[in-house]
Amino acid sequence: MSDGLVSLVGAGPGSVDLLTLRGKDRIEKADVIVYDRLVNPELLDLARPDAQRIDVGKSAHHHPVKQREINDLLARLAKEGKRVVRLKSGDPFVFGRGGEEREYLKAQGVEVEVVPGITSAIAGPAAVGIPVTHRDYASSFHVIAGHRKREGHELDWDNIAHMEGTLVFLMGMESLGRIVENLVANGMPATTPVAVIQWATRADQRAVGGDLATIEQQVEQAGLGAPALIVVGGVASLLDA
Ligand SMILES: C[S@@+](CC[C@H](N)C(=O)[O-])C[C@H]1O[C@@H](n2cnc3c(N)ncnc32)[C@H](O)[C@@H]1O
């Protein structure tokens, strides 16, 4: 095993001061920062001036650096003895492929640690006044990847539409119509409250609220797009307008 280390660091949902103290420590000490598209660029200012910064940002249709190449890059840098920060938005294990990177690095004999981050799935709704488990409305919450159809698997909509908890869809903006359609087709009332929050916790945060019947129109009128969270359930009615 080399002396290098890869820290899979959660950058938090967007606002710089929602990074953890441990995450800040790892960024300050890093020789190299390998970061994603949604990471707030201001976080890179915490790194040493001589630290290398590598953008491997991925957007919905555009994958500048393939996952396999990212894995190899991280392993190579650590084997050179470097302290590597793999900086991911939110929490590295919530739809961040941190799990795959950790497995790969371990298999390569590279030391790897995980620095959890505040996930947008909870902090995003909270930033607009939505408590995902307010006891008057929900006793659970479910975080769902909204784009799964494109990846070739369909979600179990019957099951999802009958869950009693709050639903939080990530990566769902391009599929908003399909999400609404499937929930209603599987028995969820069209009057169920929905909130959509874009760039949560950042200076340019925007949000709209409505219900399953109206949300698409509201989103279109407001001109909201990715990255955003779609919150479905009674708690969405608590959105601070
Ligand atoms: C690949 S997932 C990564 C999630 C991240 N690991 C987390 O825990 O927040 C990217 C999706 O997270 C959501 N997301 C992340 N940051 C966001 C933010 N500040 N505002 C709204 N949505 C955000 C969006 O749905 C976006 O498409």
C-alpha cells in the first residue's frame, strides 16, 4: 500500500458554509482535488494555492470523463503518494457513485476514507422550510433517482405511489412529466402537494410549489430546471413562498 490517501468528501448541498469541518480539513491538506460539476467552485479556494485541481464534471447528457477513467485517475494519484480529495456534491454515497469509487480503490490497495456530507435530499427541502418528516404529514422519506427510465430500468411506480412518506426525487427534472403521470396513474391524488427547489442553499436558489396537477406548469412558468429536487407529499405544502 502506498502512502497516498483518497478522501471521498461530501461538499454539502451548495452553500460553502455547509461543508463539514472534516471536509474543510481534507481540502486544506490535499495535494489534488478531483471535483464534480455541482460542487460550489468557491470550495476550491480552500485548497492550497499549489494544489492541483481537476474538473471531472458530469452533466445529464455529457460525461467529459468516464467513471472508469475517474477511478483510474484516483488510484494513480494515490499510488504516487498524494493526498487526494474526491469532492462530490452533497453526500458522496447518495447517488454520487462514491460507493463504486471506494470499492475500486480498495481493490487496488489504495487507502480510502469517507467524509460524509450534508445531502441536498434533506438540506434542499429544509432550505425552503420543508421538514421531510414533519410528524403531521410523514413518518418516513424516500430518496429516489428520477432519471432511471433513461438508464433502462423502470421504477416500481405502484410501490412508490403507495408509500406513506415524503418522496424526494433527485435528477428528476427532465422526467418531471413522467414522474407526475406515473404517480397519478398509480393512485396518488392529483391534489398531493409538490415543491421543486433549484440550486438549493446557493445564492441563486429558487423554488415553486403546487400539486401534482399543476407543478409542471408552475415549473415551466418559473423557468426552473436542473439541478433541482422534487418533493412530493404533504410536507411540500410547508414551502416558504
Ligand atoms: C448525482 S446527484 C448527487 C446528489 C448528491 N450526492 C447529494 O447528496 O446531494 C445530483 C442531483 O442532486 C440534486 N442536487 C444536488 N445539489 C442540489 C442543489 N443544490 N439544489 C437542488 N438539487 C440538487 C439534483 O437533483 C441533481 O440532479
